[in-house]
Amino acid sequence: MLKKVVGSFILASALSISFASADSEASEWNQSSILVEQTNSGWEKILEIKRDKMNEVTSEINGTANSIQRHSVHLKSYQLQNGYSVGPASATQKSETTLDVDSELTNHTTELKQTSKGSGMIEQSSATTNAARLLQSQSSTTAVYHFQAAIEGGPSIQNQIVQTHAFQFSSVIER
């Protein structure tokens, strides 16, 4: 039993030592943004909810022979308008996402680079000339994932995923 534990300890120490001194460089940046806007006029009473959030996670393992980099960015927006009017009224929702994510990994003679760029906008509007009830909602989610790995004298791997989902709902019911 002791021999097995000591052997595992030596192997774990050897792996830690091989990643200890960094001969590689990794960098990443995220200049993405979310713009969320709501406008309305003519409503007797209206509830507005507006949220946006951006999360970013990075991790790197840089060593003399091996380098691994992971970079992910998640952007999310949500809007809701709910109210009633006694006459003419209108409501608009707009969400614009700009994506600019970059990851670079250099390991000896290997250079890896990944770039995700783009923009998207969803917008909806509702209008009524009579007394009405309004329920309007929209959400947008964009996720970016970059993965890079390089082994000196061996393979280099890159993986990039970009997913965007958008949802809109609008209902105007005359009273």
C-alpha cells in the first residue's frame, strides 16, 4: 500500500515540475458589449424590467513542453414591459450585442490564435390606438468558448464555439 501511494506522489510531482517553468505565452482579451434599451409612451401604468450581464472565465497552464488555454465569455440580456393604456400607446425593446473575443497561445515554434467577432440586434415594437393591455418580452444569450493546447514536438489543438439564442414575445389586447 505504501509503495502505491509513494509512486502516485512521485508521478504527481513530476507532472507539476514539467509545468513549473513557463516557456510559453498566452493572452486573451474581451471587448464585447451589450446595449439594452426600452422606450414607451402613452401607458397609464407600465412595469419595466431591464437586465444585462457579461461573465468571463480564463484559465492557463503554461509549461516548458505543454501549454493549455481556455477562454469563455457569456453575454445575456432580458427585458420586460407590462402595462395598460386608456388610449393610444406604444412600446419598443432593443438589444444589441457586439462580440470581440480573442485568444492567443505561443509555445516554442507553435502559434495559435482564435478570434470571435460579430454583432447582432433584436428589436420589437407594439402600438395601439385604443385602450389596451401590453405584455412584451425579449431575451438574448451569446456564449463564446475558445480552447487551445500545444505540446512541444507534438500536436496542437484548437476548438472554438459560438452560440447565440434570441427570444421575443409581444401581446397587445384591446380592453
